[in-house]
Amino acid sequence: GLVVASAPVLQNLHLRSIGRYQPALRAQASTSAEGSSPCRTTVSAEPALAAAVFDMAELAQLGQDQLRGALEPLVEAYEAWLDRQEERAAGGADRLGGHEVAAAGALATARRAAERIRAGIGVLESDADAAEAFAFMNEGMWQQRIHTVATTARDPDDEEFDLDAALEVANEPRQRSWRPFQLAFVLLNIPALVDPTHAERSRDNGLVDLLFFPTGGGKT
């Protein structure tokens, strides 16, 4: 998945260079969540993600004072990954000669996204209402996920289907966990959701984020 933002004017945009550069970034980012389900999170590509909490049930039940410890490893892993991409771009192995401006711009935008994720974590830590809403959102997503899994497994001809038993089977972390990019997208939008006067909501400098991932990624 990628997080991108619109801007009124785009300069030094080299589509061919970005097309070569993005797949390498996307391959490392998206392999941290394998399989067809949008909720199968692994740390095969980014071992540092192991310290982050992606389980919706766990996030729904954490105390406000526990949220930073659960979420900060996500942005730390992202920043470390960006450090490595910056080294790759500077090293010349990706044949970006002549496109340094475009590469630097993409990395600068990603750094800004990391700052926004950190800001979202900060709001959850300091704003009790935001933390309560975050917990409520996670509980709603957790219940939606396991109910979807449970009812999808139902045989239409089974007149004795036991929903409670099916929910018990479905209620496991594998079925109720965020992909890293999904949770990051939620976090980076929290400051503007909480503060009606936030710069990202202004008429002159407003920001609209588009969460994109390819066909087959589980958008439905």
C-alpha cells in the first residue's frame, strides 16, 4: 500500500524514474503483510515491526498510557526503512542517475508521512477522547472482521449453524489484525480529525490523502 497526497503544482516529476523506483519500495513495504486477507500481518520484510501491536482486539483494550509503546515501533520501523531507501538512492544501485530530485522528493514526502504518524500517536497519548475513540474504532473493526470470517464460512444449507461457535473459531489475531499501512493511515489522519482548526483542514492548505493499493489487495 502507498500513502500519497495531492498538490496543486507538481514539478520535477519524472514518471519513468518513479515507475522504476516505486516497485522496489512497494515490494518491501507490502510484503510485511502476506496473503489475500487484508488482516494477515507478518514481519518477514521488517523485523522491527514485531514490537508493534496490530491486533485490533488488543488495541481496543489497551489503556491510554500503553498506546505509545504499542504504536511507536510502527513509525520507528518505517523511519528505519526510509533511511535504507535513502542510502539506496544515494548509492547508485537503482540507476537513478539524473533523477535525484524526484527520488529526494519522494523520500521527503515519506518523511513527512512519518512525522504525521508520530503526531497521531502523540494525540492518542495526550487526548483522552481521541484515545477512547481509537479504542472504539478498533473494537468495531475487530467485531466486523470476525463476524465476516464466521459468516463467510457458513454452509448455506446448514440450518443448525452455530454463530457463537463460529465466532469463537474466528476470533484469533490472524483474522483481526491491521496491515501496517492500514494502521499508519489511521494514525496520520488523527490530528486533523481531532482538531477542526488543523492546517490539513484549512481552505488554503488543506490536504486530502489517498490510500492506494493494487487490485486484489482486499479493498472491498
